Amino acid sequence: MFKEIAHTKIYLQILEQIKENIIQGNLKSGDRLPSERQWAEQLGVSRATIREAIRALEMIGLVVCQQGEGNFIAENFENTLTQPLTIMFWLSKGELREVQELRRALETEAAKLAAKKMTPERFASLEKICDTIETETDESVRAELDKRFHYEIAMASENKMIHNVLLSSATLIEALIKDIRIAILDDTQRGPVIDKQHRKILNALKAKEPLNAAFAMSQHMDLIDGFVAGLKIDEH
């Protein structure tokens, strides 16, 4: 499955071979990789080189190392993009507005796709979240429920790329502005409007109206945009 490689750019060459094996169906999420000794022999490099390559692959989230068990192709990629997205943000001297614009685009498309693919089970889950948000008085709990509401819509889109990038962008915003969801919900002007906006999104999803779902989510993002515009990033 793996072939001997030159001693230059080992990490990139191993990554390329893993990609080829995934495309060919020889590897899939959760599969165990060869041991360091086996891999070193197959690739014609030292075990120290393999360990270095594995550490690099682990850092980008492609490989998961389990002590005493071995190295595996990752199964969960939800958090894989967060670190490189964060690094890119700081290196490019990005603005919070830009991350929110990315999130807005993805949230709107996710709602549109979710409306097309909505099932009774998914709707029931979203409706339960809305019901609980409206009766909950603890803002921190409401914030977690709000996060779950958007997470469920992203899942319902059945688009893994949108889902993963959306979660990474949302995670980045929350890292840059601590407790941002709580702050929005506690805002005297915007907080009371959020429940109504969630209901509007929910109704469009139930009716399986993609354009109305996208429009309702866009209106919701308008509110978030306005809040984010007045914030400053905590660099500490």
C-alpha cells in the first residue's frame, strides 16, 4: 500500500501517499496506520523520520495518536480546521468582521440546504431546542442551546464541508471574543429578538422553504453582524 520515498520533504510525501490511498479506497476514517517500524521499512526511512512525520500529521488533524494503541486516520474533523484558521487569521491581520462574514455565508447556505433535507426527527430536535431556549433563564445555558441550534442546522444541511468550516469559524469567533453568545443574548436590544428569529428560521425549515429559511437566517445574521461590529478583539 505504501512505497519507498526519497529523503526530502518526507512529511509532504507521506501526506501525498495517504491522500492517494484514501482516494483509492485503501484507507478510510478510523483506519489504523502501520507501526513506526513497519512504516519505516515500507518507506525506506528511519523511525525517527516517521515519528516526526506523524507529529506533523497529528498537528494538522489528519492523524490521531492513541497511547499504546497506535496511529489512526482521524474520524472527527470538526476541530481540525480551527487551529490553521486561527493562525491564518492572525498572520493576515484579519478582522473579526471577516470571520463573521464567512460564518454568515455558511449559515445562510446551511439553512437553505437544511430546509430541502429537513426530516420530522430533525425538526423535532430543533423545535425542542427552541422551546427550551424560550423558557430558560440562565444566559449561559441559553448560549449553549443557541450554539446547539446552529449546530443542528449545519448537520441537517448534510454538507460536511459547510458543517466543518462553519463550526471552525464559529469556534474562532468564540475564541476571539469570550462568551460572545452570552453577551448577545444578554444585550437589551438584540437579546429579546433572537427567540423570534429562531422561530422564523424554524418555521421555514418545517415548511421546507429553502429561500425563506435562507432569508430568515440572513436576518438573524444581520443582528449578529451589528453586535460584532461594536466589539474589539481581546488579544490577551
